[in-house]
Amino acid sequence: MKPFLPTLSSEHGAQIDRLLTLEHVLIALIILGWLIYFVYVLIRFRKKRQPVANPAGARSHAAHVVEICVFSVEAGLLIFLSIPFFTRQVTALREPGPAEVQVRVVAQQFAWTMHYPGADGVFGTARAELVNDVANPLGLDPEDPQGKDDIVKRGVLTLPVNQSAMIFLSSKDVIHSFALPEFRVKQDAIPGIVIPIRFTPTMTTAEFQALKGNPERQFEIMCAQLCGMGHFSMRGMVEVLEEEAYAQWLVDNA
């Protein structure tokens, strides 16, 4: 556990933390290099040593060599670090995990709505003309038999621990950003696009509360994209349960 990062609570989070640490180390080295160069320039070209400016400027190719080195390092980070990591993450989304939980998460000003497919594992049909922010926020078709057992919740995403969760993220109005700091998840919700996110919680809410010494502490859902005047209030929480408790939760809310 790193003191400067949120509590790690997902299976893939360690990869994110290693990447963040490596990036910060590299950035620190770059900053240190520029500071050393800055100090060198202040001393080398101080007024006492060179009272009159040299209109000819630098005649060596040292600056070009430095520029090429900086470009090569940055290109290498992009080609050999960032792109492979991104490719692995995208590929992982195409490979269903064992006993995967599927949930639709729909963002809107200024709330999160969760849609579970129920016991049949099939999401009910939703139609735009049926949307009612109070009675039917997702516009589910009441005549669709596959939607009879669906579960719709506002503000709370309930998941089982140590089980892969596939989130289908979308937005009803503007761009939002679905951020779960402890699970190292952050993805923009874009109108007209359904974006898949997969992660596996490794810590229950009860374990998180015990670790923090606070029985009221929750895994938070935050909107990390300014989405309007009520952006500050667009919060939710993730409730992570033991497998048996999650199965009972499904029964109780069916």
C-alpha cells in the first residue's frame, strides 16, 4: 500500500500503480535534468563572465543532440510502454472472465443509475421515449419479459468481491467521467457510446471500513469531468459484498 495513493482494492490496480510510479520517477529525472541545465546556463552566461551578448549564438550541435535524445526517450515511452499497456487493457476487455457480473451504469446530470440483468442474465429492452427520471430513469420496456427480473438502483453499485465485473458505461446527456479511485478505474461516459470497463474488486466494503477504522467509510463513485452546475453533487458509492451476501442481495432486490 502506497501512502500517496488511495487504498488498492482491485486486481489490476497494482499494474496502474507501477505505471504511475515509473512515470513519476521518469518525470522527476527530466525535471532534475532541466534544473541542472538551468543552473548551468545561469552560471555559464552570467553578466560578469559575458557582459556583451554574442549575436552569432551557439555554433555547436550539442543542442540538436539533446533535442534528439529527449525526443527519442519520449517516443520510446509512448511506443514501448504506453501503447503496449493500452493494447493489453483493450484486449482484456474482449476476453470474458469466469462468472462475470454485468452491470449497465448510466450517467446523467447529476446521478448514476445502475441496471442489473437479473436472474436470466439478459438486460431488458430500453426505449428513449419511455424515459422518466422519476419512475423509469432508463426507459425500460415494461412489456419485455426479459426485463421483468431486472434491477435498477440509483447511486449505489453493488458487486461481489473477487469476481470479474463488466461495466457498460453510457451517458444520457453530457460527457461525464466514471471514477473509482480505490479500484483504479476512470473512464469518460460519452453520449451515444456504450463503453465497456472490466475490473475485479479484491476488498469488501466491510474490510475497507475496518482498514480505515471508520464504519461509515465507503468506496466512492466520483464524476471527474465538469458536467454542469451540480457537478459537485454527482457522487455515488460502490458496495462490495462477499459472494453469498451478493447472491442474497440479488434475491432480495429481484
